[in-house]
Amino acid sequence: MDATATTATAATPFSTLIRVASHEKHDEANAAPFMSNLLGGRLGVDAYTRYTEQLWFVYRVLEGASETLREDPVAGPFIQNKLARTPELERDLAHLRGADWRTGLEPLPATAAYAARVEECAREWPGGFVAHHYTRYMGDLSGGQIVRDKAEKTYGFARKSDGVRFYVFEGISNPAAFKRGYRELLDTIAADDLEKQRIVDECKRAFDFNGAVFEELSAEFPLSA
């Protein structure tokens, strides 16, 4: 890389760098047939329920690590109680599966691998944890709101109520402002250029994990011929 390219990269805010570098992987995950079929009303509420189950396995690990990383100089600034999704997922699952919703709950193999990687990063590499944190929560606050709207219309859930509470951030009154603040945290992250590139690479890997989950969900819920 020549000096000009190096200078340009260094001058690019990290929030921009990570968004642009992961854009292709982001689009690949969002274009998964499972999601388009689910939100297009071509799959039943059982498929939506199964997807919600997979989210619970991931967020249980992601948020379970929050307390241990709260004082970490790299990951700590990103951990905010208002982001917590696990309680909302559990309310949704109780609505979708009943009071004994934990009975028989199993992750897909791809989900288990995804959760294991999040746990590994939380334990060994705070920068990698940030990559997964960014991928999940910024997506929830952006495209996740489209998912909520489509799910309400497709499956008849009351607006911002049981069944879609995962997508409702009651502690964040201004999502646009929150996302600006999150990007500012990324821009001041305690990481050098090499570590930032590693975080970008892990962000891409996070999207691959999501894509693998969607592929397994597609196999479990194929469209009728």
C-alpha cells in the first residue's frame, strides 16, 4: 500500500471504514431467501418462531458477557443496558411458544457455532466482541425495524407488542441520535490500525455466521412446491 493510500485509510473514520468494508457481506445476509420468504408471508409463524429462538441463543451469550467486559477499555464503552434484548426475546418466546417455551428449545448447528464464536471473542478478544456487538445492535436499530413492521403486518402481531418486542428499544427514544453516538464510539475505539482491520474482518465473519443460520432455516422451512 503506498503512502497516499495509507494516509487516506488513516483519515477515514473507523465507523465509515467498518460499514463500507462489510457492506457486501451485509447485503448477502439480507438477501437470504429465508428472510425474504419469511417477511413476504410465504412462510408461517412457526418459521418466525424458529428464527426468534435462534436470536435468543446468540443474545444470551452476547449479553451474558456484558458484565465481565463492562470495564474493558475496548469493549466497555459499547455496553449499555438500554440495548439489552434477551428479556424482550424471552417475552416474545413466551408469547410464541407458551409459558414453557424453554422446553425442547435447541439451537441450529449454525446458531451454536455463531454463539460459540461470540463467547470466544468475549472471553479472549474484546475487539472481536465489539465486531459482533456492532453487527447485531446496529442492525437491530436499522433493518430490524423493517423486520418488525413486516412481521406485524404478516403475522398479525400488535404494533410493538408481544411477538416483536425484540425489535422495540423502549430505552432509546431517538434511534438516529443513538446510532450517531455509537458511531462516535467506534471512531474513538482504543485500537490501532492493525486491530481495527481485525475487527472489520470479524464483522464480516459475523455476517457469514448470520448467513449460515439463514441457510439452515431455509432447509428446515422449504417453500412448498
